[in-house]
Amino acid sequence: MLDRGLVLMSDTRTNSGVDNISVFRKMYHWNVPGDRMIAVMTAGNLATTQAVVSQLEERTKAPDERDNSLLKAPTMFQVATEIGKLLRTTIEGRQSANGEKGKGRFTASMIVAGQIAGMEPRLFMVYPEGNFIEASWDTPFFQIGETKYGRPIILRGYDRDMSFEDAVKLLMVSFDSTLKANLSVGLPLDVMVIERDGFAPKHEHRVSLDDPYFNAISSSWGDALKNAFHSLPDYSFYSE
């Protein structure tokens, strides 16, 4: 969350073991010009998240407005509530079909972001149980999936009045740290910027393996860390 709006980034790697790695989009969005902009990012079991997203997509095209939770809900809170219900029932249905003795757990989580006209941009993290929490200026960002390697970067670099460009750069550095440490996260990365009162993506970009800017960020950040390390006071085995 920024004063200017919202900045989102997701990877595209899914894996069922080190020898079964695929690329699937984890970021989706729907908008009504002048009225609302809603984005969803997913993590967890791919079949579960795809089922939820497919149902959300169908609801945006449904003639019955009662089921059109994304495009007709009066607040982002109600959008998050409906997505949470859908996620919970999807997980429960798949777990039930798998049977009590079935192997695996169909778990997933989501980030819901967006704005409805006349209201503030809002950001939610939805848990597998269907409940959710909302971001605030005390907790201005959410992560799902692999979080621990990139989190310190955001904590140290975030400023609520930073530019969109600096926010994207910060998230790239955060993801670069995660990519270096965990094989379950991988390129390409999807980037989306949602400007306050814009009600459409201000910027969308896919960061591929040969993206010159991301590679420059990765290389420069590595060099900067080495220089920062060597600039620190030397440790001595002997007290003065």
C-alpha cells in the first residue's frame, strides 16, 4: 500500500517436486472503468486456486447480479468476504472428495487488492479458512507463499510516500533475494500498479529471464551488499 495506490508482484512457478516445475499465472484482475478495480494474487495448491479464479471469472459474466460478487459488491470488504467464502468452500469440497484417508491437503491463500469508486484503495490477505485480515499503515504489505527471504528487504526499504517506480524496484530486490534462496519461487514475475482512483491497471509488466532491468537490479544489489559488508567495522579477536 502506498499513498498513491497499490503495487503488486507475483512469481509464476508451481512445483510438485523438483522434477515437475511449471509456469502458471498467479495474478488476475477485473475492472469496471470509473467504478472499480479488483486484483487477486494466489498461492498454494494450483488446482484449488484455479478453481476459485475460474468461478470468479464466471461470476463476472453471470446475468444474475446476486452472484456477481466482484462487479456488484458495494465495498471491497464484501468482495474479500465473498472470495473468502468461495475459497473455503472450494477447499472443503476438494478435501471431502479426497476422502478422510486421502493424501495431501488442498490449501491455498490469496491477496485481494483494489478500489471501488468513492472509497479508499484496500488490501486483504485471505486465509484457507476463508477469514481475512486487512492491511493498514501499521502493516502496509502482505506476502503469501514463500515470505521469509524477501520480507526484510521490504521492511527496511518501504516508505508509504515512495513513488510507484521505487516500489516496483523494492519488490524486485525482495523477489531477487527470494529467488536466490528458494527454488520454489521462479521467474517470470508479474507486476501490476493500481493508481488511486484509476480503476484500471496503470502499469502491467512481465519480468522474464532476460529482462535487462531486473538483471541489472539483481547484479547491482549483489555488488551493493558486498560493498556494504566490507565497509562495516572489522571484527578483532583481541580487545583494545
